[in-house]
Amino acid sequence: MPKADLVVVSNRGPVSISVDDTGSEQMSRGGGGLVSGMQTALESVGSAVWVCAAMSDAERAVAQRAAGQPLAGSDLDVIMLPIDEETFEAAYNGVANQTLWFTLHMLFDPIRQPLFDAEWRRQWEAYQRFNQAFAEAVDELAARSAIVMVQDYHLFLLPALLRKRRPDLRIGFFTHTPWAPVDYFRILPDDVARDVVAGVLGADVVGFHTQRWAELFRRCAHALLGDCADDRIAVFGLTADAEEMAERREAEDVRAAASRLRDVIGDRLVIGRVDRIELSKNVIRGLLAYRELLRDRPQWRERVVHVVFDNPSREDIPEYVEYAAAVERLAAEIQAEFSTPGWTPLLLSVQEDYPAALAALTLTDVVLIDSVRDGMNLVVFEAILLAEGKPQVVLSRETGAADLLGDDAIVINPYDVSQTAAALDQALSLVGQPETPATAARAERLRVAAAGRPPARWFNDQVERVRLVAQQ
């Protein structure tokens, strides 16, 4: 295989492999605009490759057979690394998902978590090996002076490892997560906190969704390493792709799912949310706010349905299993309290059904996003672009999206259930009012903001920034 001029590096790749009931291996391409956007960039250069980890036994088997060559059957040149299961699980679940994610989203219960003992140190060593495996692979694949674009918190150490191995490389790093304040980030062991920040600073350009997260990282770099990093930090906001959303809205599977949903909902108003059963998404407080809305403002009973599509998430982590069970228990309580023979107040789906989730957004009158912390949140942009009407947006101030949508959304404190209930009441009331020039202008600003930086532009801007920095 020829050396690549552009290398994209991420833990999860643009394709996934599964085994069907007959034992046959099936390859599917990742959904969403992010993969499409990166594909545009990959196709714009002479030679490009995407390096990722095998996420399952099936993928490891395929990756081992490929022996470092691009996967057969993919329209992108994908190199999948068959990192051994023990190393992958410790790095992915033990460190990336249960330590770094919890730190950056400020999710720890400090009375009980975290606990950095000998077992955790073994997991940290696995995370180091995991990043080292990527460094070795990129070293072999990258042409001289190639651009390497590293994605997200699974690979915090990789930029510095590459800088040491290949000083000629031009490296960009982007994290899709928020960053934590210095005092919270120092929950991590001192050496680990320093290594994470130093690892990221091996890049020529370090990208964040918003200025807020960039500033928090800058303060960490200064406090832990005495490095202000001003010349490397940049902000690259990411939104949805309006053309893709328009195509998906008219797709047969989405339209069919929307028709089925409308048959159940009738002409009632819809409060819609689509996310994962993820601790940071704050699903339980959102449900509590809906329950409070129905209890304290009975005028909305029989007039509104809350449609919730939650993809299962991290089902091998105990905290997530317990959280998912709590979501389903609360949903059942709401149904038991308010359901009538002709009205189902809550439609909860905990499964992967992308067309149905998009269909829910097309019917949404009020978008609810109440994440306790979110690097950006693309769903709110997708909802604005997919909705058949002009939806109101109830949005957590702790999302990057709040920085882009600003005063045109109803911004909430995600911990304040009563405030969220009041915001839902306000949003539902606004939906029924006649449109004025002011409300029409607001809706148009939301649509413009939701499509302002689609994935292809977002990624290409980063590549160009890396090129410019390397020329200085």
C-alpha cells in the first residue's frame, strides 16, 4: 500500500462489521454526517487512509486477516487495528469511558469515585499500549510530511507519541467532548493529568467545539505544564448538514416511521428528544421535568406527547446499566400516573432505530436537550433542520450548542427540574401562537445556525489550519 498524505485516526472507524445468523460477516458504513464529511476530505487528496480499532471479536478477526491492508468491501481505505481484547477493553472501558469521559463531563460521585488503585494503573498501562499501537501504525502508513488528524479522548497520548517518532508529520487533534475546569481535571492522578495534556499538545493544532472548552484546556495546560498553548488552540464548531437532513426527511423509511408515529400521537403537540442512555445526557431529569409539567400544569394533559428515542449505550458498564433501568422505571411511573384510554403521554424507545428517531424529530414541536455537559450536541441542529414546522428549543446551557443558538433557544440550568418544566410550558405555549415577524426571524436564525458549519466544512477547516501552521 502506498504511503498516505492524509491519515484520519479514531477509535471507532467509518465502518462496522457484524456476524449474522448464518455466520456470514456483514460490513456496514457508519451513519451520520461526520463520516460523510470526512469522506469528502479524504477524497480531495491524492492518498488518504482512516485508521481505527477493531471494536469486537468479529472486527478483530477481519482486521487480522487484512494484515495491515485496507479492508475489502469498503469505499474508503480503512486500516483496522486488531488490538488484543484485554488491552482494548481496559483502555476503552476502564480509562477512556469510565475515567476520562467521567472527568471531562464532571460525572464522578466523589464520595465513591474515582478510585485510582493498582488495578486502575494496569488499565492506564493498557491505555498507553493502545495509543502506542496507533502510533506505530500511523508511522508505517504516513508519507513524509503527511497530515494526521487525530480524533477524541481515546487517543489523548497519540499526538505526542507521533511527534516523538515522526517530527515531520503535521498533526491536528480534535476532541468532541467538553473540557473540565483545572480543579476538577486534577481529580486525575498528577502524572496522568500531565501526560494527557502533554499528549494533546503534541499536535500542531488542538481543536475544540467552542471557546469555552478551549479556554478550560488552556488553563489546564498553563496550570499543569506552564504552557499557555495559545498558538495551537483553535475552535471549530460543528453543526448538521442541511442537505443530508433534507434527504433523510424524505427517505421512505423515515416517512413510513413518521406516519406510524403520527397515528399514535394524533394531532397532539410533540416534545421530542433523541439521544443515548448516557449519564451526561440527563434523561432522568428530563423525564422528571415532563412529569412536573403534567402535574402542575394540567392544561397540557391529553394535548402533548413526549417522544423519547434513546439508543442503548455502554451496556458493559454497571453505572449505565443501572441508569437505563432507572429511566425505564420512571417512564413506567409517568405512564401509570397520567395515561388515559385515549392518551399515551410518553413514548419511550430504548433501541437503535435510526429512521424512527429521525421520524420523531420531523414531528417535534419542542426539542428538549438538557445534557448536564455536552461538547456540542448535534441532535438539536438535526431536529431544527428535520422538523416539519418551526420548533421551539429548550436547551441546556452546559452544551456547546447553547453558544451557537444563544438567545433564540430557551436556555436552562440542566440540574433545575422545575425550571425545565417551566421552559417546556413556555415552549409549548409559543408553538400555538400566530407567527409574527419576530418569531419568523428567530426560526430563520435557528435554521441558519443549525447548518452553519456542516461536517465537510468543519473537517476541511481543520486540515487547512494544520497546513497553514506547518508553513509558518
